[in-house]
Amino acid sequence: MKDADVSPLPVGERVGVRGDESARDWRLPALMGLALAVVTAIPYVYAYLVQPSGHVFIGFFYLGDDANTYIAKMRQGWEGSWAWQNRYTTEPSPTAYLFMFWIVLGHIAALTNLPLIVVFHLARIAAAFALMAGAWLFISHFIKDRSARRFAFFFCALGLGMGYVIQAFGHPVIFGNQTDTLDWRMPELTAFYSVLALPHFAWSGVFAALGVALTLKAIERGSLTLGLLAGLAWLGQASIHPQMPILMGGAVGLALLLRPAAPRGWIAAALAFAIPAPYILYSYFAFVGNPEVQRWTFHSKNALPPESISLFFALAPQLLLAVTGIPGALRRRTREDLFLVAWIVLLAAILYLPNPAGDLRRRFLDGLYLPLVVLGARGLYESVLPRLRSLRARRLIPFSYVAFAAIGSAFLVLAPLAVADQPQYTFTTAEYDGLNWLGSQPAGRVLAMPGVGLYVPAYSPDTVYVGHYDETFDYVNKTQTALNVLTGKQDIEQFIQANNIRYVIWTVDLGTPPPAALGPPSYDTPNFKIWRLS
């Protein structure tokens, strides 16, 4: 790296910097996508290979409870439905055209005749390539300097937070709030964890990156074609989290108000956000007008904003560096600069100020790493490195910072290797075969403890009495009721009749004999039994 590479000139205004990327420049995101696809597959492949005899890997390490509900949603698409119905609770649940990303993946599984879990991981692998391409396009739009751009890209691809600090101190209570390792629990905070864990977060980042770059370019050129393409990207994001294009539209709107465009630029921007608007409006009315969907929303444990200290540590490497880039953005005040700042300011307002977002506030965090890494790279290459006299330091610091930020990512990949064969990540063969047997039977309501009930809608067309802490209404009380019924403390025949139960699942960990009143089970193994009652 030459001294001129870290001069104080604004990034993107260097002499000799090309505005357009050659095909050669796209080799980096392609190779990084391949690297992420391979690296993030390691824990899963290892787990499938090391399972002891009589056990089957469930397919997930990270947020397995939620992942199984996504498989359940995919299953509804696999069955041919284009609408979602909550099968984790027995209260009446009218269908709604929500969770379309997962429904579409289910249809893809049906068309390709692939298992749902395979399509889930193929979507995750494809997201590695798509997110790296989208991130490169996004970063290239904001940063023209090659060194700064590459730093931002690697920082985006590999960086995680510093939640391990909170973990090391035992999740202390600070200012009356229990802290948490949010960067280990919220994949949407970083690109790497999104690809590693849950593909919809990664694809939301893809659509955000494409939508932003295409929208801003459409405004600049007054291009309706680019506005149309941007609108399709926003529609893709709305299929995952319908509220996200509202935040993006707000940030674009503020940037346009402060740095107005030509009339065709305004029209292009309006077209971009008009395309997803009908579905966003439908989603709003589905949430407020459908009592069952509304009840599911209010019941979600993710309704509140993250605890602030925990969120800071979860994003510390990104936030601390981004702070150095904000002064330059405010000094230049280009439309792109204003958009980046508006994105962060509006997100903070949504998270922490009273507003109509209410119980959806935490679902606005998708793709946050994109503006943070751009601001961070600008700050590093415009403000920090030019102040250093040592050429060696100017060369070493960017690499060291990315390596430091990647510590958490390395941990997330390596940690599962030590626990891959533990019971919480496996089925017994009897359980796995029993769930598949249940999937071959006519649909009905299932009584089981939530440890099994979590998997029932993912493996069968059935609705479970209790199964998931968020999607089962009145989860705690229903769990206790199910325990009482299955252990003989309440009359099981009366419960079955009152709740229209078709299947009962007994597992050995209940610690009591199988319910004799039900007769011989339809699926019978020593430790896992299923009764079909009608």
C-alpha cells in the first residue's frame, strides 16, 4: 500500500479511480461467497458424519426452535398452499399470505422433490453467494477507493461483535437490565451469522443491498428501468419482513428531501417503493385485522427492542469504526451520505422511541451491517489511517481489525463441533421414524410435550397443542396442562374429547408409564409411542 492510498481525500474522489467495476473485480465476491458456503457448511456436515448409531442429526445448531417453525412453514408450501396457517396452536387460525419466503421455498422443495431440510440449507448456501455479490454492489456504490472497498467487504463478510465479553463476565446485570450475547443470538446483526444460521436474514440483506444500490442509481440517472428492478428487490425483502422497505423508503425520502433530484429521479424512487407497497399494506392489515395473527405478533418474545448494552457489544467493532466515518458523511452531505446516516438514525428512533412500529421494532435490524461497514471503511481510510506516520501500521491495521472482528465468527463455526452429538441436536431413530410415520397419516391435532411438539408441524400436516414458545398461544400454561394430562394427573380421555385430539405422543422422559386408557399405540417403540385415535 502506497502513502497515497491513505490520503485524506474523500473516498470516491481519488485520482484515477474507475467508477465501473470490471469483470475481474467480481471475482472477489464470488470467491468469498464460495468460502462462506464451505466454511458455514462445516458444522452441519460434521454433525451428520459423527452421529452415533441410533441417532439422527436434526439439521440445526443455531436457533433450532425458530428454524423448525420455518421448516413447518416450508411444509405448507410443499403441500401446495400459498398462505400460512399457525400449526403451533390449536386456537382458530385463519390463513394469511405471510412468511412468503418460506412458503416459496416449500414450493421449490415440491418441484425439485428434495427434502425440506435440504432446500433450507441450499437456500443458506445460495445466500452466501448472493449476499457477497449484493454487499459488493452496495459497497462499490458508496466507496470507489479500492483499498477501502476491499476492507469494507471483508469486514462485512467476516465480522461479528464482542458478545464474548458479556459471556466472559457471566451476563451481568447493568443498570437493572440483564445483558445478553446478542451477536450469538440474533443472526440478522451480521452477514456471517445470517449465512451460517437462517437464510431469510441473509436474503433480506441481499434484497436490501440490491434495493439500495439500484434505487440510488435510479434516482441519479432518472432511470425507470432501474427503479423497476429496485422495486422487485424491495418486494423480495417485503416477502421476508414486510416492514423493512418502510425504513428504507424513509431513509431514501430524507436523502431526497435534503438533496433533491431531477423529476425523473423522484419518479424512479416512487416507482421503486410503489411496487412492494400493496403487499406491505396487505401485511399491515393482516397483522391488525386478523385476530389470530395479531395475537401471534403480541405474543412474540422478540417484540421489545434489544437491551442497549448488549446491543452495543453485539455491534461494537462495527459501531466504533462507523463513528469515525459519520463526521465525513455529515461534512460532505451527498445524497448517499445522507441516506446512510438517515438509515441509522431512523432505525434508532424505531427501536427506542414510541412509534407505530410497536411490536415489530426488532424486525427492522436486517442489513444494519451494510451502512456500518461503509461508514467504518470511510472513517478508517479518510480519518484514521492518514494520521498514522508508519506505513507498516497503515498496512497492518485494516487486516488486524478484520481479524479481530472475526473472532466471534470463528467461535460460531468451531463451537458446534464439540457438541455435535449431544441429545439437544439429535433425534433417536425411533423419534425420527415416528415423526415421519406421523407425516404419512391424515392431518389432525396432536397432544405432546413441547420438546416433541416443536417438530410435529415440521414433519407432518398436523397442528400441535403446544410446541413453540412464541407461536403457541399461552405456551406456559399449555405446557403444564400437557404434562398433567400425559402423566395421569388429569383425565386424558376428557382432554382428548374437549380439544379434538387425533394423535397422542408419549416419550420415555415423562417418567410415567404410557396412558393405559388409550390402548395399544399405532406406532410403538419402547421409548417413543404414538396413538392414532380416529
